[in-house]
Amino acid sequence: MSAALRLWYKTLSEREQRLIMVAGVLLVVAIVWGSIVIGYGSWSSARSRHVDAVRRLADTQTRVKAVDDLRRARPEGAAGPIEAAVREKAASAGFILGNVTPQVDDSVDITIPAAKPAAFFAWAALLEEQGLIVTRLTTGNNGDRTLSVQMSLKKQGK
């Protein structure tokens, strides 16, 4: 095949041979240039993806550390049965409980027939600080600036 190409090349005029050489040189330059541009583009893209991944990793590690710090700082759940703890905390806050029903999932459903909104929500926030989590809360307006409350509480971590 190369002998046939050489024979074909020799049969061309001098002008045609120069044009073929120029076309060959331009082809080589285009191939080299294309490989450089494609290689640099791939390297640049990989570098930017790496930088983004490192930033996301650092952000994730920061968030995980914050969650771990919260877990370490959280209060232990209330000691003893949850029903007794809720009754004690409600009595100390001045709330009269209408109904206290322990549930099988170690939670308790309570009702409060009348509570002032500000005092009740402050008490609910205090319960969460003390390790009892509100899992369900329904309030209704009594028409006399008080709320009727139905809520479920559960020990933190259960």
C-alpha cells in the first residue's frame, strides 16, 4: 500500500505535492491542537469537580459535627414512667389535666380543657428542653382567651 501511495505521489506535479504536504502539516497541527484543547478541558473540568466535592465534604462534615454536638448536649429522657412525669410537670406548671392516657408505644396522650396560650406554649417548650417531645398537638379556641389542648408526648430518644 505504501508503495502504491509513493508511486501516486511521484506522479503528481510539484505544485500538487506541495499542496498535499501543506494539507498533511495542517492535519497534524489540527490533531495536536485538538488533543491539547480536549485534554485541558477535561483536566479543568476534573479540577473544578474536585474543588466542589471538597467543599461539599467540608460542609457535610460541619453539619455532622453540629448534629453530634446536639446529641451530646441533649437532655436525658425523664426518669420513670412518662405518665407520672407529665402529671408532675403539668401540676408544677399549674395546668389541670383532663385526661391522661398512656399508649403502647411508650407515649402518653393528654388533654388540657383550658390553658392560656402563652403559658401553654412556654410549658411545651420547657417539656422539650427536659426530654419530653411533643409528637402531636391540636388546640382549639374556647372563646374565653384560653385554649383546649390535645397532645401526645414521648420520651426523647424513644
